[in-house]
Amino acid sequence: MLVRMTGKPPSPVTPPDRFGAPTSPQTGGRSAPATPTEPPTPKGAGSEADPEESSPEGHVFRLIGEYLRPHRRPLVLTVVFQIVQTMATLYVPTLNADLINNGVAQGDTDYVLRHGGFMLAVTLVQITAAGLAVYFGAKAAMAVGRDLRADLFAQVQRFSAAEMDRFGAPSLITRTTNDVTQIVTMLVMALTMLLTAPIAAVGGLALALSLDVPMAGVLLAAMPVVAVVIYGIVRAMIPASRIMQRCIDGINQVMREHITGIRVIRAFVRDDHEQRRFSDANAELTDASLRVGRVQAFFGATAMVFGNITAIAIVWIGAGRIADGTLQIGDLIAFLTYAGQILGAVMMSMGVFMMLPRAKVAAGRIREVLDTEPGIANPAEPVTELVGLGELDVKGVTFRYAGAEEAVLRDVDLVARPGQTTAVIGSTGSGKTTLLHLIPRLFDVDAGAIRVDGVDLRDMDRALIARTIGLVPQRAYLFSGTVGSNLRYGDPDASDEDLWHALEVAQAADFVHAMADGLDTVIGQGGTTVSGGQRQRLAIARTLVARPKVYLFDDSFSALDTATDAALRAALATEIADAAQVIVAQRVSTIRDADRIVVLDAGRVVGTGTHEELLATNPVYHEIVTSQLTLQEAL
């Protein structure tokens, strides 16, 4: 019987899969098949794929509002303390004017001391409230950044290979780090500066009008001009910020390729070429940053010019009023302070608006990732248990990568029964690896079906697929950690005895024993601290720890010498004798003893049978064999 989950299943955040590569989990229902796209062709260091061109903008406040909602308490406290500190700030110039007019000008020392002490107390309240506002504002902003990064990571974990290819690793890294930082920085500025600006501007203008209406006209005349300048700067910043974000993606891509491919670069002595690539990407980022910097420099100069012109106008008008006795010196000083506060509030707002274009671009890029529906999703009522030994049936499968003119696989049939080994062989580009990637549902088929124990993969829960099918990829990947932690990706609860047993079968126990710390030996990211053959054997051992019903070996013995290859295959024949095995290999010696051999040519099955049968009847297989072995060896 089949066990199904009813209702809509959750979308759990899952760790990297146990198949050996850092691919995100891909599960899904029959109703939403998606064909993966090929990786975008690089257009230069500062370019990105088409998704960037259609990236939605203007969602920054909606995005911030959505993520601020769970953090109401620090947000409310920020608003309260900002109001307190702004009111105190506005009250200080009035106290100062009174102190000058009635104390300093009159020579009344007692009045100065009494009111000066009160003014000091108000200042202390202002400072305390400002400090608390910054603390709670930063706390709320950092929480938003944390939640954004967590949701982006969870979403990327759900992406299929199609979405990973669409966005690209450098862009996803930039969106999770740099773009989130842009949002958080703007939010901190908004909560600590922009929030007080309207109160300071309106309150300061009202108090300035109460002191002297004619002089307040200077401020009223300056504010529309400042608003026009702000609008123009924001308009100029949006395209410049978008280009800058693309350039950051570009330089991240060059750096990532350089670091991961350093051995190839050194082997071909391409250091100068890579230096030129990085220099080009670096120059593009520098130019983009300078364009943004020029706009920001114009903002700084504009702020200084308006501030100085306004102060000069106020002093010029106020001096005449003081001379004819219609204005007191304390009121002029208070007016200058209020003018500074009003212009300061406008300039603070201008500073936040300067960051808004980059934040808008960042929010659009973040929202694009969060709103992307994974091409492969869990079915509404997934099958969670199988009753059977793990019989694999690939029937009439056709698959084509998005954008490709021709299908990679056409009407492919394959059967792998428990206790038997099915081998797949063919020339380069015949679709062998693609076929193996379809079996654990890294992609969905365009036509046909893949079933295990009679159940379509598209009806199965992802966790069930992971328990049932184990893939050892062509390029074995190890995560940063220890030998033991990498092996336990197959089964987190595995004991040390289980791990050593798997290592023995995978012919890896000897070199792990030789390591200084055994299972606790540190492994570098990607397995850079071990050889290619050792990496392959550790990946095989990791899959053995999981004990799936179906084993998929994608040319997983290519880095092994002939003796180790033979010993490993002999050990596997005993260890997983009851499981179904599908082996893709280039070497005929690896697959000649298989129970069934499937020959692929240009994406089609052109022959199925044993080694002897195919050698006698299939010209494609005969050509492959004779290219590696003499006729006597082949027989």
C-alpha cells in the first residue's frame, strides 16, 4: 500500500542533499513541471542575465514593512524615543533665547544659572532619548536583515537547478549579502534620521514663524528649491545604482571562478588572462562607483551651499531688525538654530533619499528571488512510503533544456531491478549524466515518466526520493568540515562504526586511517585537501551510509586506478547486492559485467543487452569497446 500525506505540506528548509553536490532540494508536483534553463552566457564582468533587466523596483517600503511587522516593540520604542529627543531638540533653542534675552543681556547671573540648569536637564533628556532611539532602531533593522537573509537562504534551498542557473551563484550571493546590507543601512538611516525629519522640519518652521514671520520667508523660499534638487538627485541615482549592483555581481563572479578554478589557471599559466579579467571587472565597478560618488558629492556641495546662503540671508535680515530694535539678539540666535534644524532635517532626509535608489534596486532583486516559484514543488498529497525493494522504471523519457533546439534525451527506456546492475554507456554528449540527474528529480521530464516501485517520482515526497535514491555525481563535492561530518550527510545518526564500514567498502579506510585525526580530519571546502580519487571514494562512502534502495553512479570511478576500481566494484557487489544499481561509465572494463547495458547515442537508446550480446550485434557499442580494448581483451 502507499501512504500519502493529506493537505498542503510545509516547505521545509533542508540541508544540502546527500547526493554529493551542493544542489538545492528539488521536489514537486505533476501540476507544475518546469524545464531548467541553461546557465546564462557571461556578457562581461559587470553584466548579468535577463532577470536583472526586469527586476521589480519600488518595493523597498513594502518589503521593509513586511519584515518590520514582527518587530513592533523595538519599532514603537524607536518612534517614542525619537519623538522625545526631537521635542527636546526643538525646545532647547527657545530656552537658549530666553536665557540670552532675560539673563545674559540683563546681566542676571542667578537667572542664567537657574534656567541654564534646566536647559542642561533638557539636553540630557535629548541625548538619552537619542541614544535609546538609535539602539532600538538598529536592533529592529538588524532583525530585518537577519530575517531577510534567512528567507533568501531558505528560498534558494528550494530552488531547482533551473532557478539556480537562471540567477547564477554570484548574483545569489550578492543578493543575500550586499543587497540585504543596502536595505539594512537605509533602514537604520530612516529610523534614526528620517523619522525625526518631518517633526523637526514642521516644528522648527512653526517656532520660526512664531518668532518672526518675515525672516521665516527665507526658509519657505529655500525649501521648494531643495525639494527639486532632491528629486533630481534621486532620479540620477537609480540607474547609477542599478549599474553598480551589476558590477558587484560581475566582480563576484570573476573572483568565484578564479578561486574555484585556481588549479586550472595555474596548469595553463593563465594568470595574466585572469588578471586582465579582474582588472576589467574592477574598472567597471570603479567607474560605476565614481558615477554614484559624483552624485553624492553634488549632494554634499548642494547641502553646504544652501546652508550657508540661508544663514547669510537670516543674519543679514536679522542684523537690520536688531539695529532698529524690533528683534532681540536671543531671538536671532534661536532663529538661526531653528533654520539649522529645518535645513538639517531636510538634508538628513536628502541623505536617506540618496540611499533610496540603491535600496530600491536591492529590494527589487531580493523580491525577485523571494517571489520566484521553484520549478519543482512538492505535490499536494505526496506519497511518503514505498512498499517494494526499489525497482526503477524509466519509460519513454524525453527531456530538453530550455532554450535548446534539440532534446537531450528522446523516448528513453531503462529498467533497473533490485539485485541487478544496469550500466549506461555512450559517447560524450549522448545524455548519460542528464539521464541520471532526472532519476532523483533534479529536473522534471518533458515527456514520459520515471517510477520507483510503480510510483511516479512526481507523486513522491522529496524526503522519500532522498531516502530511496542515492546519487554519486561525476564531480564529487565535499563540504567544509570533517571527514565524519561529510559522511553523515548520508545519515546524521550514523555511528562511527557505520562510517568506518562504509569507508572499508569504498576502499577509503586506509587513507582515512593514515590521516592524523581520522574521522575528525578537517576537509577543505569542495574537498580541496584530498585528491580526486579520495574525493570520489568519500562521496561513494557517503551514499553507502544512507543505504538507499537505488544507487546511481555517474562515472564515479573515473579517478580510480584499475586495481582500486576492481576492488571497489567487488566490494559493492557484496555490500549492495540487494539494491538496484545504475552505473554510467566511460571505461568498458567498469561496466562489462553488468546484468544489463544500455547504449545511448545522441540521446536515444540504440541498444540494450549484455556485453557479449551488444558486442556481437550493436555497432555503436562495438565501436566504443574496440576503441578501448583489443578484440581479444573484449572477448
